[in-house]
Amino acid sequence: MTIKVNGEAIPEKAIEFELDRLVRFYAEHLSAEELGKQMELLKKKALDQAIGAKLLLQEASRLDLPVQAGEVDARLKVLADNAGGMDSFRRMLDRQKKSMDNVRSGIEQGIKVDKLIGRIASEVADPTEAEMQAHFKVHAAEYARADRAEIQHILIKPASPGSADKDTARSRLLEIKKVIEDGADFSDQAAAYSECDSGRKSGGSLGWLSRGMTIQDFDRVIFALKIGELSDIVETPLGLHLLRKTAQENGGAVEYRDVADKVRDFLRHAKRGAAVSQYVEQLRSKAVIEEG
């Protein structure tokens, strides 16, 4: 299916990008089964977001917001640094059959959109003290300090989603668990065998995780463990995990004055987000959107 917005087609990869971003976000909060049930809804949301992004890009281009060469250079340097330097970045572009001019043009368009969003947000008034206190009164429980636990993990990724490869990964992780139970250090085993790049470098540490931060299955296991205890194998969309709790702190209620800055930031972000959404809806009401 091809989607055109005011005569301009939305590349399929733009919709795929939005869907991937949504899936990665919801994968942190839903089980694999729940995520699967939500997939059609996420695909529709990804399409809506891609249409919104195209509308903002068209409007930013129409307004021709000024962009300095130095702004493009700065963002280009970040991309190049992330690719291992400018030479590596150029080789990557060659493999992808992309030109540097096209990359710079894309960066310039992105900066124009950012400036348009910044202009919209700048017209939104900051939340008042009355709004902040009213919000906290209704949502005080959401600002309470959550229980949190310090967790290590070892991740093994099945070679494919098939049951045979999952069984192989599970067996491998159970072998590692047995070695740890026999006295091996968890951090050493994580450094040697975990397929989580960041965790492997830190001995499997995930740091402090608050209750509700992760998907339900993961969360349930974390807070059922005793300190020092190893978990059973936990499956998430990322793969199979072996967990170990190293510490825990209990949460509790907080006073408004202790979280006033958080309340202000939340409401400011929400009001600006709503303003951008309303702006996009106004653009959409005047746009010609075709499906074919």
C-alpha cells in the first residue's frame, strides 16, 4: 500500500522506522504475547505518526526556516562519530549507495522540523502552580517512590524464533546457571557469555530497576527474587534471561514539594506535546491523503 500526503509518497522505510520505534518502546512494558496482540494497533499508529512527520516536514519546508551550515556539520559529525569516524561513515554510505549530499539534505530537513516544533512549543505557557498542585493531588500515587531492585542478568538470544533454537538457548543458559550455583562468579559468567553488549561490559549489571519499569513477566520475577537468588529462565522479546538480585529498596509516598520539579516537567512536556499534536491535526485537516 502506497500512502501519499499532498502528492508526496511516504517511503515504506519511514513507516517501518516508526513501527520499530513503537515496538521497542512497548516491548519494555508488555509481554511478547501482549505485544503480538497489539501489533495491528501499533501498525496503524506507526502510519499515523509517519503521516504526521511528513506533514511537519512539508510545513517546515514551506516556511523555509533558516538552517546554518554549522548546524548541519554538527549533526553530521555526531553521525560520523557513531559510525567510527568520517572514513568509516563514508564507506557505510557507499555500501548503502547514499551520497553525502543526500545525507546533508536529510539532516537539514530534520533541523527545520525541529525548529518548527520548537516554535510551536515556545508558544505554550508553562504550567501554573495551581495546575501543578491540582495534577499532583490526582496523581500523587504515580509520583510515589517505587520499590526498586538492583539486578544483574545474562542474556542468550535464540538463533531464530523456532522452538528448537529456543531450546538450545535455554539449555545453554541452564548450563551457565549450574556453573554459577557451583560457585562461579555471576559477573564473570556475564562478561564471558552474555549477549547483551552493555550488560556484558558491566558484569551483567542492569543497574537499579523500579517496579513497573520493565515488561510484566520480567518485573514479576525481579521482585519475587530474594537478594542473591538466581531466577528461573525468563523469556522476553529480547531473548532468554538469567537474573540475579543484588539489592532492593522499598518505596513510599512523597510530598509535593519533593517532586514539584518533576510535576512541572511532566506538565510542560504534556502541554507542548498536545500543542504539536493539535498543529499536526490542523495540517492534516487541510491535507490530501491518498491510499493506493
